[in-house]
Amino acid sequence: MNDNFKRIGDYIKLVNNRNSDWAVTNLLGVNINKNFMPSVANTSGIDLSKYKIIRKGQFATNIMHVNRDETLPVALYQNEDPSIVSPAYMTFEVMDENSLLSDFLMMEFQRPEFDRRAWTYCDSSVRGGLEWERFCEIQIPIPGIDEQRKFVALYNGLLTNQKTYENSLADLRLICNSSMDKLKNIDNQQSLSELVRLVDNRNKNKTISNLLGINVDKVFMPSKANVGETDLSKYKIVKNEQFAYSAMQVGRDETVRVVLYSSKEPAIISPAYLVFEVIDKTIVMPEFLMLWFHRPEFNRYGWFISDSSVRASLEWDRFKEIKIPVPDIKIQEAIVTIYHTSETRKRINEQLKNAVKPLCPVLTRGVVENIMMK
């Protein structure tokens, strides 16, 4: 092995600070993407004093199931306020930041080559765990501290740019939401019956086979229904800028399932659904109407007026009497433009995140190649 490959155990030490005074309540886990996440564990009645405290600059890892997952779930904690993790986790920190940067070590942990190497160090038990002593034996490339700082600065710069872009999304969402909030008090409130009308176009010639459903997030999704021998000619067609609406189980789900169809190619939906469209788009924009349908207040009111049947439905006659604030069309256009800008940036941000993450292994691969040449 090249002299610049070093044992991890020579650079790190275990940390075992317990939450003995119950001062920390934020419980986190580590996923296979090597990120901290809110724990899904039910902590009711659990003694949190036994949980381990993790602070900024420290690592948490779950060394069980490494063989099964072929990944070591490990993450570097970056928040200022401490959190707690399961007592089953190992928490550790770098002993000397002048020899090995925590950020550089985390970059190494993100390399697929590291996961493959860790997998070979696992035991042969049912769990396929990686014992701590074996973990410490893993050797990784550790260049000089100046070179570490260079690569960390480059990678963190990319992350900072992506986070700055992500923060701008929150500003746009705030502007959009606050603009909608201000409309609650305008005088021009109109019932949906004045703004929309039902549409009932059937798939009579069976030319459309794209069958969609509606989920509680108000998004179209491929239908899970088995339509093997079903007569699709009875299914309803939904077209661009039309809405699909499910009146059932509004009371149970506390959500009004209504979605604006934005694709150019029409689709079909269950005959049990309703399809409606805006009567006059110079009065109200479909996109503005959908923004209002997304509001939590709209869901709560729909839940409140749903019936008391087993299905807890919000039938069309009740739905269409819900009143909506209708501002001037120019105001609607401005709010919708802000929303579309936010959605566009959201997609770009996801692309940026997907582009930045793979760069970490690329950068550290460059480190390895330099070391191997020495």
C-alpha cells in the first residue's frame, strides 16, 4: 500500500457523550445517502438520557448492515446546535484538524470506492456488520494538509453556491404566499359556481390510454387500477388547463383532491372523478385558482364542509359554493409569474444538487491519482 494511505483509526477517536440531563431532544438518524435525517423511531416512553449527543464537526455512523446495504451510513454534523442519535450509533471526531480535515474525511466517505472497501471489511454475521476495530483498520488516501484544504475549499464553494440558489427559492415562496394571504380580505369574493363549469368528455373511441389518478399532494400520477378488461370508453378525458376533482374521502384525508392538468396531450381519469374548467380566463386564471386550491386553509374548509358519510365526501354542490378571492387579472398574472419562477428555480436547484454531489468523488479521485503517482 502507498505510504500516503493511512489507517483511519490513527486519525479519529470515539466520542461518547450521553444526553444524561435530557437537555437535547432533536433525534436524528443517518441514511444510506450519508445525510442526517429526522429519526422515524417512536421515542414515546424511551429514556433519551441514554442517547448520544453529537456536536458540530463530529461524525455519526451506523456500522450495522454495511454488508447488506453495501454502504456505510456515515455523516458529518454541521449544525451549531447539538442533536442526539441512537445509542447503537458510533460517534467520533478527528483528533487533529492539522493532520486531517473533517470535511476532507467526509469527502472520502462519499467515494464509492470507500464503500466497496468498507464492505470487504465486514464480518460474516447475519447483520453483516462492520466492527469498530475493523473500521479503524481501513486505509484511505491522506495528502498533505494544504492539498486537503484546496479540495475542501473547492467542494465547499460549489455547495455554497448551490445553497445560495436554494435560499432564493424560500424568498420567492414567501413572496408568493404573502401575496396570496393579502387577498383573503379583498371585497371581490366569488363562489366557484361563478368561475368554473363541469366538463364531461368521454374516451368514446378509446384513442387515449394514459390513465391517471390524483394523490393527496394534488398531483396527477399513473393510475394503479387494473384496467385489463375495463371499457376505457367510459373514462373521462382531461385536457390542458382543465381540473380533475375527487369528491371522496375529503373528510378522512383532510385534503381536497383537485389538480390542474398542464400537459398538452390529453389523458383519461376514472369516471368517478369530475372534470371542470374555468369559464372565463380573463376573470380568473386556472393557475391562480390552483394556487388557491393548494392553500392549507382551502383544505381545512373543504374538510369542514364535507359530509358525515362513511366516505366523508365533498360533493360537487358543496364544493362549487366555496368562495374564492378574485383580484384583478394583472395581480393574478404577477403572482402566477412568481410561482412559475419559483418552480423553475426549484427544478434548476435539483439539477445543481445532482451535479454537485457526484463532484465530491471526482475531486477525491484526483487526490488518489496524485498519491499513486508519487
